[in-house]
Amino acid sequence: MTAGRWLGAASAAILLGGLAALGLRELGMDDQGRERPSASREPRVTVTRPANRSAAPAPPPQPATPSAALSPEPPTLPLPPAPFETWRDALAAYAQRLGIAQATLDAAFRDVIPLPAVIALDRHQSEYTRTFFGYLKAQVSPGRIARGQALLHEHAALLADIERRHGVPGAVLVALWAMESDYGAQPGTIPVVAALATLAYDGRRRERFTTELIEALRILDSGAVAVAEMTGSWAGAMGQLQFMPSTYRRYARDGDGDGRADIWNSTPDALESAAIYLAASGWQRDQPWGREVRLPPGFDLSQTRLSVTKSLDAWRRLGVLSADAQPLPGGDTATSIVLPAGSRGPAFMVYPNFHVILDWNRSLHYALTAGYLADRLRGAGPLVGRPPPGDRALPRRGVIALQEGLASLGFDAGEADGLIGLKTRDAVQDYQRTRGLPADACPTAELIAAVAREAASATPQTPAAVGTGSTPLHSQPRRSSVRPAQSPATVASP
């Protein structure tokens, strides 16, 4: 697509709705009648307007098997500079082969155009572009804590029942509710199909968003929600707890007894569904997510890594204390230590439940902040650790240069996208450790300069003994990891 056509698409998007976050807002789309086409009918996408119909309440969706999302084998879809319409028609033909009705496709794709602001937001996710304290300050405020505590009281009976049945504490659910949609006040107004189509067509994470788009079309085809009501974030996450369509299809449930899994308008449905998701992801009843700790002088910083796990007793023997300098509880629970702001910021010991939050959103900053906010909602005080001197976000071009430099030296930092995710942090720590630097996994301007100098004078090589050799607590995320960036929600980390 030419630059002129993209500019026209951007203008149309703004005129039709405005913007959410970067100004993108809802593009109006009505739910429409559907008919089942015969197997031989030629797939098409039209922009005609059949008579409107109201979607009847649907029973709660049943869990879908992961293999159901993309069977039969998906085609190779065209990418830019191929016109969006060419990509859309190929995707629609594939969706129809999966059994999605033509009327559903006509309704879902009517007026859909690429949304450039969605691409911009995908490149600047706050979980990966702010410092830990910058992100924490934006997410945890006195007002948000007070509002969350009031909601804990208001929904005490509901949350107690959910915890009794699923083992997930109410404070954890309310903390996620706060971070995903500000307690339901900002669930997102972007049409989910348009957002997912834009991201799938863009191609940066093509397979993931193509899968989610097909799942969204399945939801529409089931009648569980009308097209006009299927709105959400720029990444396609939906409802008060920001479920991706695949997560909705597997875990969304009716929590208020009206026969529908309405995660947009029903708080009981949203909280019940979130608890089911967390429990299925391995949440352990009566165990914390983590705690702030204090490291002893001379502590080996290369041990501060999610893939390095030790028992509480082992950490105690190494001199690790609680943040208030008291001894840690004993036991054989496997935990890890992380330094989100480097060696001069706070240290956190994280338990298996922390990895469940990471399964929700694959961002270290997000998961730590969610756990911290849950503690504050229970009445805990602020962090003991303070921001390190000169704490500020790195420019995206500097992070890209760092990722490219590390890759040229043989350290796998993932895609050079300018976003500091878990993979980039691990590569930074491996570089620091093999170069005799304090291995706190924290990229700085000085580290970027050092990597650039070394990369400029070196030939590509495979570093010796990169990695820790330890067994991680958690394997790769089970969901395609809620984002989210955001959440079962949001987009997964880079």
C-alpha cells in the first residue's frame, strides 16, 4: 500500500471515530444477520448492509483446544506492500474454510481499514519503554489504591466466593482489574476486528495476531457478542480484564447467572473469568506472589535471574533478608530474585505465583507492579527500595542499537524492536557476566556505548558459557500472554 493510501486510511480512522490512547476511538460497526454458506460457495467480503438483528444471549463458551484455532493449515497471507484488501480477502477465504459464516465475515470486515495508530502503539508499549519506577508511578497512585480498597469492600462477598472456589485472592483480581481497565472505566473502544486485522496485516507478529483474529471471528460467529459491542484495546484485548479472543474462548464464564459470559459489562463475569484463567495457569492457593528483599554486600548479581531458582532456606544461607532486614521465612519453596531497576534499586524475591502473573502479561514491570499493587490494596506500605540515581527511560533508538550490538556479539536479545523485554534483559546480563561487569541485567546508556564499541571492532561470535544452566521455574508462556502487552489479555513481550 502506498504512503498516500496509508495516510488516507489514518485520516479516515480519525474522522470515523477519533483516537484512544494516541487518539484512536471507536469505528461504528453494527451486528448483522448471518447465513451458512454451502461448501462450494465462493468466499467474499462485501460492504453491503444487511438488516440489523439483535444477538441473542449465548451460553458460556466452552474451552477450545489450541489446535482448533488454526485448522486447516493457514495460507500464506500477503503482506505490505500488497493492498490491505488483498490480504483481507485471503484471510476471509481461510476463515470461511474454517466454517465461519459469510454473513459474519461481511459484518466483521465492513468498513475495516488499517489503523496506523495501532502500529504506533505496538511499537511503544509502556511496560517495555518506561523504567520500572516510571511504570510503577503511572500504575500505582494513592487514588487508585483507595478506589481498589473500596471495591474490595463493595465486592467482598463475591471475591470471597471466588477465592473459596478458585484459590485466587480478591486483592490480586482487583489489582489486575485496576491495571487492565482502571476498574472497568477504560476497557477500550477500538473495534477488535480492526485492531487485530491491522496487526496481522502489518506482519511483525503475524501468526499471533492472525490466530487472535480468527478467534475473534469465531466469537462473533457464535453470537456471544455483537460486532459493534466487540471493542477493546489497540492490541485486541477485550473487557474489564482485557482478555484476548483466544483467552475469552477458553476461559470466559458466566459469573452472574444470566447465561452469558459478558466480560465487558458484568463485573462478576469479568472477575470469575480472570480467576478461572489464573487458576488454570497454576495459581497456588495461600502462597504469595513475592516480596521485596534485601541483598547482602558482595552478593553475586548473576543469581538475580528468573531462571535461577533456590529454596527459601538456600537464600537465607546466602544472607538474603526481607526488606525490613528481618530473616526470611524458611522452607523449600523454589523462588527467584530479580532487580527491575538494577543493583541500586529494589530487589524482589518472586514465588511460583509470580510466573502465573507473567503468564497473564509477559512483562517483568507489569507482573511486579501487579503484585505490589495487590499488597498495597491489603494495606502494605510502599517499597523500601528507591529509584536509582539518574533513573530515566532509554531512547528507543539506543535500545535498538543495544539489541543489534548484542546480537552481533552472539547474545540473543530477541528482535531489535527497541522494547526491553525478558529476553533482552537476559542477554544484557549474560554480556555483563562474561565481561566481568556487575550482572544486574539493567541496560544503561554506558552499557549501550560499551556494547557499540565492542560490536564495531569485533566479528560475530558465539559467546562461551552464555546462560546460567539453571532450570527455569516456568516454561515458555502457554498463551500466545495478556498483555497485551498487556494481558490474557494483552500483547506478549518481545
